[in-house]
Amino acid sequence: MGMIQLHKMARTTPVIRKEIREATLSERELARKYNITRDTVRKWKYRE
């Protein structure tokens, strides 16, 4: 299995993105939890 290449400044990983999609917390709470912006939370929350 190949290694996933992340941008060196990436704040989210595939595991965190999955957690964001499955979370029931608000966008604000997720942003605070992962130290990212609400826009980033929205991007990953609704992406398939």
C-alpha cells in the first residue's frame, strides 16, 4: 500500500477529515478542537 503524501503545511490528515465528517459537534467546536478555521471544517464536513 502506498504512502499518502501530505503537503508539509497540511493541518488535517485523512483520519482527522474522517472524524470531521462523522462528528456531531458544531463547526465552531470542531475548528477549536483541531485548531483549524471554520471554513476548513466546512470544506471537509460536506465533501464526499
